[in-house]
Amino acid sequence: DDTIHFHVYDSDVVGKDSIGSCKVKLKHVFDDGKFDEWVKLPAMLGLSSNGQVHIIMNFRPS
């Protein structure tokens, strides 16, 4: 199962704090040739959300 994982951090000068993580199965990209969605960044235990990240990917077979 091919999956791409995203780890999102803030841009503090002093240190980087984790905002959240998400993953996308690459099957969606390979099947449709593209992926353009807002993906939620779940908070601890997945009970709420720390926001969303806009992920855009394209795939062109060679």
C-alpha cells in the first residue's frame, strides 16, 4: 500500500511545533492522474481538527 505522509509544523523562529499529520493513498493519484483536496490535520486522539492542508498532486505515467 503506497501512501505519502505529511507532517506539518509551524514557522516559529525558536523551534518548530507540530501542527498535525495526515496521509494520502497514492492510489487516488495514480487512478485519477491528480489529487486536489483539503485534508484535515487531526488533533491528538483524532477527537478534533487542527485545521486543514491543501494538497495538490499530479501523476503522468511515462
